Amino acid sequence: MNSNIKVIPFPDIEGAYIVISAYKSDDANGLKKCMSFFFDGGNNIGAEWEPDYGPITVIYSCAESHPKAQEHWFYPFCTGYGNWSQLAVIDSGLSKAFLDGDYALLFGILKDWTKR
């Protein structure tokens, strides 16, 4: 697990988080930064969006005994990252919400994905 991951609660929006981390790369400074928005639906389902890399990803929490269990940075374990949609970013207006600073809308879109 990446020890430099920080999950920061977003002010005034329950279940909303900003996630920051970095990993080694061949870039000039020897690292690549990562930043994402994460919404915990409170139902063992989360939705994440990394503006640099693309899709909305739905993450399902699971027990360690689940056959597909993987360690996760928010939930103790999840079933993986296979449920995602790149088109949903455009169709939902997620990028525009970020550009406009409309974080209530941005996290609202992610929240909707935790109910699917």
C-alpha cells in the first residue's frame, strides 16, 4: 500500500474527500502526483474520479475473505476497480463542475454513482 496517500475530508460535504499521493516516475522531479475526488456513499460503495486520468470508478468494499479482496486506501478491502465509465465524466458534466468550482455538483455526481 502506498504510504504517502492522504485522504482529506472535503469541507461541508459529508462523505466527500480529496485524495493526494505520488509515485516514482521518470519525470523531471522523479515523481508523478495523483489527486482525486472520492465519495463514500455510506453503503460500502464509493466512487472516485481522477481528473488527470479519466473515468468515474465505483469501488465496492468487501470482507478480507472475499475471493476478489484487494487492499484499498479507504476501505480495508475492495473487490477491485473494474466498474468504471469514461463517458460518464463528459455526459454528467463532471469536468465542467470542477472547472466551475461547483464541488456540491461534483460530489453529487459521484454520490449518484454510489447508488447504482
